[in-house]
Amino acid sequence: MGSMGKRTLLAVLTALVFIAVPASSGAAPNRPATPPPTDFWNTKGFMNFAHQGGERENPGNTLFAFKKSLADGADVIDMDVTLTSDDVLIATHDGEPCHTSDGPCTAFRDLTLEQVRQYDFGYWFSPGLATYYEKSLDVPHPYRGMATGDVAPPPEYSASDFRIATFDEILDAFPNTPMNVELKSHAGAEATAQAAADVLADHPGREKDVIINAFSQAMIDAFHEKAPGHLALGGSLEGTLDYITGTPITPTPVAVQPPDMYDLNGGSPGGLVDTIPILKPHFEYDGFISVVWPSDIDENQETDPWYAKLIGQGADAINTMFPARLHEYLCENGIPRPDGSPRCEQQECPAGQTGIAPDNCTNTPGVLSGISLTSAKGKLKAGKKTAVRVKLSNSGGSPIKVKLKLKSGNREVKVPGSVTVTVPRLKSVTKSISVRATRKAKGKAAITITTQGKTRKVTLKVQARFRQR
């Protein structure tokens, strides 16, 4: 966010807190709930949003950043978009290319897509730095020159990954990846909203998993008018102010996206306010998710204690500048993927258990995964005994008791009516079952065993008993 945006945000939310907190903090709204138009987002677990693709770990808003952040563990890619002079929607946070590339300080709105394709958007990136605006030659620029072909890109990436990307290209490149897209106001609300609506119309099926948001309510309203069937919207600044005072956000969003903290007194004691505790009764009441971004106020931001604080307060997602760092924290603290699956190897439970390691693993139910019936001799003398062997396998994490039903196809060959066998977790056991032939037995005996819908058969040859004279 630029300095003007932060000043606007501070002004709006200073009013928000002074007006709303005494009356509404900790209490749900006194109105009917306004649930989101889709439950795609509010049915998921905690999410790692890669802000600009993680702009302190990767060159922001590039295809490289989006690909790398997902490879490093992000769940959702976040981006900003604005228009070129030929009305192409491109991914960039800024109004001019000079802030992040070797291009000029000329508005994107005055440049064509072909022109901005010539610039290197990895040019000023240096790992870990908070902003590109304080440029320095005394820090490493590891991706400089890759967009132009002067430096070879990392394996599996190309020069185009470090050039400007269009919104259309990003949707094509990530057809199954949820996105959070901020419509920047550099080119005006009407033109930008129309371009976004047109691109999304060319990608049917993204109505739920691509959140369209903006700081400006005029931008949100313009987009909603042009794409009324798009179900995933964020709340604007104005919408959030009205929301906290009891008025529903319109059009109805799926997410509120506040910064983590506000400073109401310009650095004086007592002016810092955490936003999630104020907003939580409201967004939980309606069923929206909260996507929190770092305000640069908390000196602990983007550290483990900061992640722990926000998650503990009830944040549903963090829009982080360090997606790999957040991923590592989530792994170490047993917080799974949004669908509940393990986020990394260290969260995988031992064989036969489900859940998230180390503290939430439970044994899976016992599962009869294999059964076989054999006979070592394959024959039986009248008046004698032999045995058949049944082998049972359990692929589950809990022991199971298996009841076997037996039947002989020869009435002179006797078997037990049933046998119960306990099979330990993740084990196989072999049970010997006695088979007895009467003195009158002869011919063949088909022995069948049935359990849990599975039937196996073995045939024994019966030798008749002959008396000596």
C-alpha cells in the first residue's frame, strides 16, 4: 500500500474505532445476518495468502513470485492489477513501472502492454527488503537481468516470469489456485472494473475462488454492476466503517481484509488498536473470513509471535509478505492446509493414523484389506484331521475382530461353524482351522470361508478308508 493509501486508511479507521468500539466491541450486530454468496471460503481452514506473491521473498506481482510462493507453501496468491493505455489489465501494485523495474516513471496508463513488456520487474528486488522505493546498489539483486535474457533464470522458470504479467495470463497459469485480486484506482473505477469483468467472463468457473476487492467502494460497486454473477468480493474501506457500526456491507462480500493494527495517536502511548478483536463478532456473525495484512506498526510483524497472535485472535488468513516463513510457522505448529490435509511432511501422522502431527493424530479404523485360504496338503484321509489356513490383513490403525463363517461342501467333512480372529493394527495373521473327515468320507470337499462380504474357497481331496481283511 502506498503512503496516500495508508493515510486514508488511518483517517477512516480512527473514526471507526472512536465511533464504534465502545458500543459494539465484543457483541454481534443487532440485525439479521448477511451470509456470503458462496461458502467456498468460509468452509476452509487457515490460509496462507502470498501478498503480491510474497514481495519480500520474491519480485512482487510477477509470475515467478506467484509460482515460487505456491511452491514455498502458500495457499492463495494475492495480486494488484491496473490498466495499460491499450486497456490490458496487468499485475502491478504501482502506478508507474520505475518503482519495481528498470522502466521510466511514466504512468502505466500512458504505456502499452508491448512497451511495459520490455522492462525487467526483477530489477530492484532484494531479498528481505520491505519496499522497492528506497533503492540501493549496495544490496544483492539476484533476479536482475533475467527478464532480458542477460542472466539465466532458475531451473523451471523463464525470462517471461520476470516481465509484466496480464490478469488473463495469470488466470490461465493458475486455473485451480484461489486468488485475491485488488483493483487499483490508477486508471479509474469504470475502466478498471470493466476490464476485470471482461477478463473473468473469459474464464468461467472462477466466480467463487477469485476474490475481487478494492479500497474504493466506487470500484467495488462498478465491478459488481458489470459482473453481478461474480460471487467472491471483498469489503471496501467505506464498507468496513459502516459495517463496524452495524450496517451490512454491500454488495455482500466473502471476506473483510483489515490491517493487523491501527495507531490512533501517531505513536503516542495508548493509541495502538488490534483490529481482529473489534471485527470478529461481526464477521463471524455473518460468515465472512478475515484476511489480515501487516500494517508496519507492530515491530514483531512477520515473526512467529505475530503469527501466533493473529491466529489466536481469530484471523482466518494472513496476507503475508513472507509466505515461505509463514508456511514454516504453520508446519511447526500443526496448522494444516485449508482442506485439513497435512501442510508438510512433519505434519504427516504415522502409518495407520490420520490427522495432523504431532499432537492430533488418531488411529484409523481397522480395515480388512486381505484374506486368503490355503491348504498345505490339499488332501484328507477319512477318519483323520488336517488344517486349512486363513490369512487376514489389517491396513487400519486399530485392531479388528473378524468373524469367519465356514462351510463344507461335503457333509462327511466337518469344519467349525464360525471362528473369530483378532488382527492387530497394520498386521497380518494366519489362523489354522481344523478340518475333520468321518470314516465314511470320500470324494472332494469344498471348504468355503466368508467374512465382511468376502468369500474364499479351497478344495480338499478325500481318500476313503479301506479296511484290511
